[in-house]
Amino acid sequence: MWSTIWPVLISCLLLISLNALGEESGYCSTLTEHTKDLSNNNLTRIPSHLSNSIEYFDVSHNNIASIVHGDLSGLTHLCFLKVTHCGLQYISLDAFSSNSEMKILNISYNQLTVIPNLHLPQLRMLDLSSNPYPSYALPGSFGNLSYLSILAIGSKDASSVNVDDFVPLQNISLKKLIFGDGTELQNYENGSFSQLKSLWGVVLKVTFCQHFDIFSNMIMDFDQTQTKKIQLVKLFPDQCTIRTDPFMAFKDLRVLSNLSIVDTWINSSVMVKLFKNIWKSSFEETVFLNITYNEDTPDGFQLPKQNHTTNLRAFVLDGVHHHQYHYPTFNVSMELVNKLTYLKFSGTGMNILPCNLISAIKSLQLLDLSDNLLDESGFWWFGCSSHKVFPALRKLSLSHNRFNDLAEIAKNVNDMKFLESLDLSFNSISIDKPCFWPPHLIELSLSHNNLGNDIFRYLSPYFQKIDLSKTGISVIPLNISSLFPRLTYLYLSFNSIQVIPVDLRALMLLSLHIDQNAVTFISQKSMEGFPKLRTLKAGYNPFSCDCDSFWFLTAFNKSLLSDWPQDYTCSTPPSFSGMRFEMYEHAWLSCQPGLQAAVVLLVLFVVGTALAITVYSCDGIWYTKMLWVWMRMKRRGYKRADRLLNATFRYHAFISYSQHDSVWVGSQLVPELERSGLSLCVHERDFEPGMWIVDNIIHCVEDSYKSLFILSKHFVQSEWCNYELFFAQHRAISVNDDSLVFVLLEPIPPDSLPKKFLKLRTLLRRKTYLEWPADERKQRVFWCNLKAILQTVDQSKILKDVATDIAEMCPLVPVKE
């Protein structure tokens, strides 16, 4: 178990140390694509042909006896290497010659009999513990590990420490030392550790039962460095008889301020000796973690009043094992604890609040009673006044207990006049009555209680920090700003929230945790409701890799995300499931409808402009009008097809001419033809008033046996003449007859015809036309020919044939509506 936890533990210690120094904590990439785990694979050597992109490499729990040059030569970007529990016996001098970027190396729990020479200029953390080297003497190459910050070293076969052992680290800014392997030292040379001047934290894993002088010398050496914190792991072996005072050196300490005793068996007699010296020392905080306590004195723990002041301000008791059949006895002078500001009794089995003890600590500001058996009746029992017991308390932790009535808790904390923070996580809280919270309480944690969406109605508007992680919430209320106007921190992790509402407003919110929910995307509008947001944690949600996430991927400030990018992956669509969010390649244009519309409009405008220019230059407008009119004729022609068989024509000819030629038409053409009995349709005389001009033209053409066109230079320039020619020609084609008659009033050069009259040029080449002669004798011939064309022998028969042809071939003549 410890072999599994150890690398993580070391990494956490490293991060803590670096954060304390204000340095960068992100040493090595944890991205899946840069990680390779080959642990428990029965390997006998490190495989070759590994990806050069690997930064995190784990080959633990294999059978790799050696690492030599070439084994890791392909991993030039290697940052983290873990080779534990492999039976490793040998590391060559040039084994890591290609791994100059390595920052973390863990080769603990192996069979190294010699501390290896390491040439790793970027190394920050090194774990050499649990190897059988007989000496702690470090190679000279350690003097070049300029960035080494944490060193773990320990061997069961090394029983002494000499001054020369750590000389290579004299000029290295080592911050944390983890020393020992759970065995007792036989010899320690004074000054061995005092040369590590930059130390600020020590974990001492050395057992003492006889050589307490060594313990005292080591403690005094650490006090001569910058070490503030020292942790003593398994300080005494089980069943060790201690007759002397092993802690006498404590009273002479000047720098050490934090003492932790971990995983240690300790008797009441030894505990008394310990505290007598702690109260005289420079220690400000004392921590007991996972200890086994045994009373070997008839009166238990007795500590009378001391004739001196104490520096102790914090006391932590976290995890106590007591195997005797009665509660331990503690008799302590209250004057020795009345200056404590932080007190923690956790994992002690407490089911009733020790009012007499706590009430004596008037300066107590932080009280942690987590992981006990307390409930409302055991904490607020009769005769234990909260006002008297907690006169200065600001933070109270009651997590991992048995509290259940939120309304009762809210009522009782009103007596704690200075309480600002309350932790009720991991209880069995229920809500069924209104809660009346004191205005001075501004922080509340109810995480890991099954509360549901209604919990927001039972909270105080004065709350600034609320933790509702894993409370069964599925919806964030839209009126959260009015419910909690001062809210700055909101933690909603591990719930069932599917969306951050776009109308949500929390104007003072600085930090929002919504990770481990059911959120599929984060929109720009939803984030606009948090103008002061500085931290967002939203990882491990089933994100949809589509346009809904486009803004979040491209525009959202990722520096606000405390868990980016490692905790963000695609969930949908299935083709992208499991892909890291930052690797998703989105279609930039397809996710911007506004830009798409602009591009489409631009393209349409360009195409439309080009088309308009083309149509205009090719008289497309005119042709379009003709097409539309032709379609109308087609539709109307179908309606009147059955009526054309009995139709008769009103006119022998429809005369089409330009207005400029109206004098000749009115003075010569019309009188001459009408004197011969011909019926003519002249637009100035016979067009029906009020009817559309085009409809008049169509009706006249259809009601006339012939269409007579007076051609001149003015004719080919007339828009209406062009219409008349078009309809007449269309009728002639439809009925397959020769109804078009052309009179050339004056010569027209073919190249002078406009493009819209190109058909006329073809007609003049194909059909015979009459030319108006200037000679008066020739004019008589002209009139005879023209009258012959327009006159018929049997008009009724011809008109009948024409009507039949129209009905059968192309019924286009519209019905008068």
C-alpha cells in the first residue's frame, strides 16, 4: 500500500514546498498522450522504440536489474521516471545521459548497494529510500544537482551518519529532507545535518529506544538550519521501555516551531515527559497523527502547572488507538492550554463535547472535531453553554459526525457570537424546518449530505462561501444573486447539474466549482453573469465537442481554469468520446452563424452583381419580361383552347409601327387599305382603354389574321414595337402559318439592329418583305401586292382553319377575363 501511495505523497510534498516558495508547481505533464505506464508487466529490461513524446514513465513492479546507456536514450523529453520494486541493482554513469530534462526520479524500494552518480541538471526531486546501501555518503556529482529541492534517502543497512556524507549538498538549496528507513542509528556525527542550511522541513523516519543522545544531536542540528517543521515517524518501537527523558533537547530549541509525531506507540509516562519539554520549547504547533496510546501510570496523563510561559498555539490529535478497557485519564493545568488558538480532536471516538477543557481555552479560534461520533445532543448538551464555551471561536469543523437537524444547528450557532465558518460535511443532514442563521456566519459547508434542490431556501443571505458538493443538486436557482448577494465562493462539485443558466447572475462571485456534474457545454452568456470570476473548476463533465463548446474552446480565458486541460474530455459525439478537449479541432467557420451569413450575403451580392451586369449587357431584362408574358399567354391559352375552334377574326391585319412613322400610317397606309374593304387594327384607335398595354397587344395580335410591321429605323428603337413583333412571331410559330407581313419603309443597315432585334434580321433573310418605293408608279404595285396578301377568297373558311390550327398546335390565345 505504501509503495503505491509514496510517489503521490512525494509529489504532493513537492507541490506544497514549491507553492510555499512561490515557484512553478507544474513540473511534468500528466496528459495521457505524454504518459506511459508499464508497471506490473514482467519486464526484464526497459523496452526500446518508445515514443519520444513520453514525459511520465512508470516501470515499477517489474524485474529490471539494471539501467544502462541506451535504455532511455529515446526519451529525450522524459520528466518523471519511476522505477520502484524492480530489484534494481545497477545504474551506469551514463544511464541518463539523454534525459537532461528529468525533474523527478523515484528509484526507491530496490537493491541498490551504492548510491548512484547522477548527472541530471534539472532534477528537482529524488527518492533513494529503501535500498540496501551500507552508507549515506553521497557521490560528488550531487553537488551539481543545483535545483534539487526534495531528497528522500534511507537504508536499513546504513547505521551511521558522518559529516562527510552530505558535504556535496552544502551549496544546494535543499528544502525538504526525508531521512531514514525505520531503523535505529548506531552513530551520528554532530554537524552532519546542520550543513544543509536551506532546509525548512524534515521527515525523520528513524526509530529510537536506546541512543537518545543521537536523537538530541540530530534535533539540535536541524534547529541550526532554517527548518521550521519536523515530523517524527515511528519514533519509538513497540514495547520500548523508556526510562530517561528523550526530549530534553527541546527546551533549547530556537527555530523549530512545528512538531508532528506519526505512527508511534507512546505511553502516558513518555507523553508527560514530551509535554513538559514542549511547553518549554519553541514549538508553536504539536501534531499527533495515528498514534497508539497506552496508560502505564496509575493516574494516567498528569501535567500540573508550569512556572513559565509557553509558545504552543496549536494542538492536533488525529487518530488515536487505545486498547485498554477504560477511557484514558487526562489531568492538565488549564493555564498550559489557555493560549491555544487551534485545537483538533479527530478520529478519537468523541461523542460528547468536553466543555470543561474547551471552555478554559478562551483564545480558541479554530476547533476541528471531525471524524467523531458527535450529534446535536452530544455537542449542545445541557449545562454546556455555547456562549461560554466558545467566546472567540471563528471556525468550527464538525464533518464526518452524526448531525442531522439543520434547523437545530442554525439555532444553536447563534450563541457563538464570533463564528464565521462552519463545516457540516459528511453528516446525515436533513431539512424540514426553516433555518435562522446568525449574520456573522459567512461560510458553510454541507457537502456530501443528501439535500436536493430545496437546500438553497434554507441558507442565509449573509453567506459568502457555500460548499454544496455532492448534495443531490440538479438545478442552480436563477435568483441566486438575490438569495446570496454577498456570495463569493460557490462549490457545487459532484452533483447532477446539466447546464449553467444563461440568466444566472452572481455579481460578487470569485470562485465557482462545478466539476463532476452533467454539464455538456459552457456558453459565453452564462459566464457573463460572473463578471468578477477568478477561478472556475469544471472538469470531468460530459462535454459535447461541437459548436456549443466553440466559444469555451476558443475564447474563454483558460487561466481561470484550475484543472485545465487534464480534466476536460469530449463525451459526445461518439466519434470524439474520450478525446482531450484541447485536442478537438473544430470547424471555425461552421460554428459562427453570423460570419456564415455575412459570407453567404457577400457571395450572393457578388454573384447577383455579376449576373445583373451580364443580364443588363445582354438585354436580359427585356428577355425576362418576354418570358414572363409568354408564360401568361401559355396559361391563358390553355383556358381558351376549347373555345378557339369556333373563333373568328375581327381584323385582316394588326398594324405595328413606331410613333415616329404614324404620319405615313395614318395618311397613306390605313386609308388605302380600308378603302379596299380591309379591317385594320391600329393601336391609337382600337386599343381598349383601361387595359394593360401588353394585354391589348396580345388581344389584337390574336384577333388579327395578319400582323403587318412597318419597319424603319424608328421601329427597331421602339420597346413596344419589339413587344408586338415578339407576340406576333410567337403566334405564327404556334399555329404554323405565315401571318407576318413586313413593310420596309426605309433601308435599315443590318449592323444597326439592336441585340434584342437579332431575330428580326433572321426573319428578313428568310421571308419576303415589301419595300415602300419612292417612285409613285411603283407605289401602285406596292399597294396591289399588299392588298393581295391581306385579302382572302373565302375568309370564313380561312378563319376556321386558322382557329383549328391554333387549338391543335399551340393554344396560347388568352381568354378575356
